[in-house]
Amino acid sequence: MTTPEYSPGLEGVIATETSVSYLDVDIEQILVRGYDLIELAQNLCYTDVAYLVIYGELPTPSQAKAFCDRLVAEAEVPDELYQLFEMMPKSTVAMDALRTGLSFLAGYENPELLHDNSHEANLEKGIKLLAQTPTLVVNSYRALNDMPIVRPNPDLPYMENFLYMVRGERPDAESLDAFDRIHICYIEHEMPNSTFAARVIASTLSDMYGAMVGAVASLKGPLHGGANEAAIEFLMDINGEGGPTHAEDYTMGKLERRERIMGFGHRVYMRKYDPRARFLMDYIPKLAERIPQGQDLSSIYSTVENVMYREKGLYPNTDYPIGLLYYLLGIPIPLYTPIFLASRTAGNVAHVLEQHDDNRLFRPRVIYSGGRGLKPPASPISPM
């Protein structure tokens, strides 16, 4: 038998065929259903792009309205979910609370629909999850921090309601616009770990909820979803240690100690600029004036970027600007990764739909490095 070529971390390995999205590294373009993601972010709102990702085509005005109305109508969750979050230990991590909440929510699904993996049934469940995930994201965090629950407001559109629940008040237009663009940039990104996890789980013919729970568990890791939190914490550490004039020395010190600086480089982009990061950086000056330390953090941001390129030849990935933008928007840091998951829900729904529509169980092999020919004891080992 021919030994297959080994690629640690499956780097460069083609795992599946998809029509959802593709990272064209040669021209630094992210294709989503045939469209440039950055052009979508420049011209459309998140819910229109979510419709495109899930259905494979842009909505007509009537379809867009019906889709948005449905997301608003299905945003509420059973009261027991709020009670569940309030019962959790206060030390529970926000992503763990979200993971548990999604799993708990599956129990309220119609059992026949839950285990029906047809395209129509998966669409029904997927859209419901897209509608309800922001409610779970925000209120799991609120309950863990003894903050009042904020139920979805049926009078607000999907994205405005999301930011309203985060803040406890209706957002201004500038904040809402930035939040919407960030959501679009996070919506779909080909085959990152969490999407792959969702597809692997779906390939067993597990249900949509199970696949999403797996995606949450994957996204929790600091090498994936947690990078945006690490990025803002790094910028804040510099600001607390001396501010913009200290940024270069602080960054160089980290590099000399061979410590990792999150938000730079990417397994696929390698040493090319993440187009999402380039697009979103333009929003930083617009929001930096809104908080006292915003200008200093913006200056530190630029200095660190310059040092990382000069010393390592690395450009930012999208987690670097998003970490700062979320902070400028007044979003609590523990909510960064859960919000990332909410943004990516549409993409994960699309991948589960695609996996179930033409399924093949993922079952890779290994290169064995253990022993051979070992002999077991001639007789059972006597207990001590």
C-alpha cells in the first residue's frame, strides 16, 4: 500500500469541493458565491450577504425583506435558555456558555425536523440558528456578569437589534455601519478550523445543531477565534506601559523573546495582506475619536503593524483591526469571539447544507510512528 503524503495540520490538503467561498491568494481576493467579499462589504448589508451565502444568490428586494422579517420574528429563545445561563457558574467562559446554550436549544427543536437532514429541513434549522445566535451570544454573557437580560426587540432590524442587545441601547448610525461591515468580513472564509469541524461532524449525518456546537468548540481556541481578543489586549498592554512612544520597543521586546503576536500572518495568506484587514483599517480613524484612549490605540496599532512588517515581513490578518474596532465600539472583550461565531453562522449553515446535500464521511488515515511486534503477557497480570 502506498503511504500517502503527510502534511502536518493538513496544510495544503484539499478536503472537499465547495461553491460557497474560495481564497484566491494569488490576486488577494476572497470569493463568496462568485462575488468579491470586499465589494459585498462595500455595497450590501450583512443580511443580504447572509442570504447570498445560504441560498447561493443575491436576494431580490422582496426576498431581502422577507428574510430580514423572518430573522427578527425568530430571534427570541425559550425562557429556559435565560434560566440556564443564570444557573451557570460565574467562572464559565462566554464561548462555553454559548456552546452549552446551542446544545440546550436543540432540545426545543421539533424532533422530526431536528433529525431531518434534507435541504429544506436544514434551511429551516439554519435560518432559525442565524436568528437566535445573537440572542444567545449576548445574554449568556450578560447572565454570567449579573447584567440584566436584554431580549430581542421585534421593532429593530437584525443587525441593529444585535448591537442594541450588546449595548442595552439603540446604536448610532456610524457604530451600526462599522458593526455591519465587520460582520460581513467574518461571514465566510472557505475552510478554517471551525468550518471544517462543522463539516466533519455533519459528514456523520449528525444534525445542524450538533455541527454548530462543534464549530463553537473549535472557534474558542486562541489560534482561531480568540485572536481578536489577544490583539486588543496586546494594544492595551502597550498603552498601559507607556503609550504610543513605547510601542516599537514593546513590540521588539516581544519579538526578541520569541513571543507570538496575534493578529499577524495567516496559514493561507502567508505573507500577503488579508484583504479584509485592509478594508476594515479605514474604519479605525472614524471611531478612534469616540473614546479618550482611541487616538493612542490607533497610533499604537499603526506602529505595531509597521514593526511587524519590517522585522517579520508579516501583514495583519482581519483579527488585528477587528480587535481594535470592537473595542472602539464599546464591545466587552469576552464577547469578541462569540460575536465572531454569530457572524460566521451563515457560512457554517451553508457548509452544513452543502455537506448533507452530497455527503461523504470524513475518515482520514495516519502515518503510524508506534512500535510493532510487541507481545502481550502470556497470562493476565495479577492485581496488586
